[in-house]
Amino acid sequence: MTAISAKATGAGASSRAAQMWDQANWSHMEADVKRLQVRIAKAVREGRWGKVQALQRLLTRSHSGKMLAVKRVTENRGKRTPGVDGKIWSSPTARWNGMMSLRHRGYRAMPLRRVYIPKSNGKKRPLGIPCMRCRAMQALWKLALEPVAETLADPNSYGFRPERSTADAIEQCFITLAKRASPEWILEGDIRGCFDNFSHAWFLEHIPMDEDVLRRWLQAGYIEEGTLFATPAGTPQGGIISPVIANMALDGLEAAVYASVGSSKLARSKAQLNVVRYADDFVVTGVSKDVLEFKVLPAVRQFMATRGLELSEEKTRITNIAEGFDFLGQNVRKYDGKLLIKPAKKSVKALLDKLREIIKGNASVTQETLIQKLNPVIRGWAMYHRHVVAKACFSSIDSHIWQLLWKWAKRRHPMKGARWVKNRYFRVDGHRSWDFATKGPADGSTSGFRLFRAMTISITRHVKIRGLANPFDPVWTTYFARRRIEKRSVKLFGATPWC
């Protein structure tokens, strides 16, 4: 074969691979995978673990499962972040070839690329970035493991689970603590270095998946500054499957808490025990401080110890509801017997610090560019807090932002007066004459760019998901369809052109 014919053959194969990827019937593949996931969940409920294993094997070897796994890792936020091999699957040909490489026989997990991201307390959180093939393999097994995890999950676990969110966890706190007869003492739990300290032996014994594949992921090690380090414990933050297996390790916490006061429902009712968990953050309510300190806390420590974990002594504390506590960016507290959930002061400060940094770091950009940088941050924060008592907080934040922007505008024109600056950067909107916005095309109409105001977000009560709802159980199909319709009906304010 000549060099020219070899090139033509390679180009033809590449073209066919790209065509196969582009012509994939995604809805048909999703239906195939969902059908297998429903069967896996049913087998788990019936306790038929041999069938669970057979169905998982069928799913992880299926064409549809492999295609969806590659689709996920090439369309998420980390799609342009390479692993230690420096490769990404950016073209249809690379994605198809990547799908074809997902074989279990001869599979070897590559070491992770270690990176660090800043935390809110000034420290840095280590992340392990797998290579694309390992990422896709994890996404493939996540499809097979998630039905098991959802079927066995604690009812009041809300972190990193399909159809659940932080709003569900906060609403459960309200349901638990809002009544007059509600428990008044809360154990705030925080696990020290949760993802870094999980016991590999516990994972390998209790996670129902291919043990060899799981061991390869857990013991792959990581590379930092050209040096290979071993991973004797933990599961890497940054791995697609890590949240699922971490949740499975922490499931059972509710049962351990309830068992700490006895096996009867009456004992649990008298102790007023309730558990709300989001990933590795959790709160436990109790009738008294003694119950939480001398019964619940030792049981929680023992539960964690079997999984290689321990509680953080600095962040784990017992507080009264009258003092309040912070959970998932919200402050939960009773004022004269009335429960109010508001945005936490730390969350407000973090938002204002970020906005201040954006404004100061863009002193010379156009007003339109600055608005486009600020609006997603303000809108995202306000949408997150729209289910709690946040209207006064939204107003305060808008006021702080206005002060920052007024200083930004005056600093750009030190030789101009306040009236000129106002007419240059601020517009009239109804009764408001200080809207930070650009002019329209020629007539000043409402087709320019306007700063999003947190106050425009309506406060709406969140409807919590039912504790036993399982997206892989056909009984709940209508329920989840109705919830999705209700979520889609929520309109995002401040859309283009007023972006």
C-alpha cells in the first residue's frame, strides 16, 4: 500500500467514525440504559444480588452504556481538562474511538493528575483528575451503580443524588424544626478529610461492582510535580464515581443514629431524632444535649470509624436552635419561637467579596462587559437562596453592589461631576432612576444591558422531594415527571437582552 493510499484509508476510517458518532440515536440509547437500570433497581429491592451483578455486566458491556458514558465526559465542564496523558476527546472521531476503547479485559487505570483549588477558608482542596479513558469508564460504571445506590440510600440524604438538591435538605430542616414541639438541640457534624480517608477495604467489601476495576481506581495513585504518590486510602475528589461510592459508604448513618437510643420507634420518637445529610455534611436533632452528646455522638463516631473516617472536633458541635447554626450556606435559627432560615453571613460575605474582586479587576472594561460578568454571579446566588427568608438580604446586597459600581464609575471619570456620571452609567426604570444599564441603540429603549438586581427574584417555597422517591422505580415515574414540569415553569429573570 502506498503512502497516499494509506492516508486515504486513515482519512476514510476517521470520517466513518465521526459519522457514526454524529448519527447516534441518543434517545434510543438512553431508553436502553434506563431499562437496564430499572431492572437493576428491581433486583436490588428483591435481594437478588446475582441478578444485579449480571445486569451490571450487561450494562457496562453495552454499546448504549459506553456511548452515554463518553457523551457525559466530553460534554461536562471538565471536557477540556486533560489527565496525566494530556489527551482530550474533542472531535467526534476521538469520541467514537474512545468509546471503542472501553474494554474491561486488560484495563489499567492511569494515575491521577493532582491539582488544587482554593476553599472558602483560605486552604486548598486537592483534586485528582483522571485521564479521559478512566473518566469514561467511571461514568460507565456510575450508570450501573447508581440504581443500587438510590435503592439503598437513606431517605434524608440529599447530596449528589439525581432529582435532589440542597433546597430539599434545607426544607427538611424547616419541616423538622419549625413546630413548637420540634427538637431544640442540634448536632452539627463535619467529617475530617472525608474523601481522603475512606477505607479501601470497606469499599472493596461493600460496594457491589466489579472488584478488580474498583481496586484499580482506588489504588491508581496520583502524580504531582512529576512524582508518583500512592493512594492507600480515600477516593479522589474529581472522579465521576467518587460521590456515588462516598454516598453509599455514608448510607446507614440514619439507622445508626436511631439505634443509639433503642430499637423501638417509641424510643426514637421520645428522643426526637432526625437526620439531614448532604454528602459529608449532616445535622442530627435531639430532645436534649445529653442525648446527642452521650448517645448519638458515640454512635456516629463508631459508624465513621468502621469506614476509616473521624469527625472534626473543631467543626462538630452541639447547639441550641435559639443560637442557630449554618448549613449549606443558610442560617437556621428560631427567634422567639419562630423558625427563620436566612442566607448565612459567610455566604453573603463570600458573594460580596467575589463581586468586589470582579469590579476592581475590571476597572477599564466597558460597562456592557462588566454587566455580563456580574449578572451570572448575582443571579446564581439569588436563585440559590430564593426559597428562604432572603428578601431583606437581597435588598442589602443590591445596595452594596450599587455603592461598588458608583465608586467604579466615578473612578473612571475623575474630572466629571456626579450628575454627568449618573447620566452616563445609570438609567430610569419605572420609579428607579439609578439602574446600572447601557443605552439602547439610539433612542435609549430597553434593548441594552442592565445589571441584574437580586430583589427581582421572588421568594418561593420549595416543595421537598419525598424521602422514598426513587427515579429508577417505575412507581415514581409520574411523580418525577410532575416535579420536572413544575421546575421548568420557574422563569429566570433578567434574561437577554437585559442580561
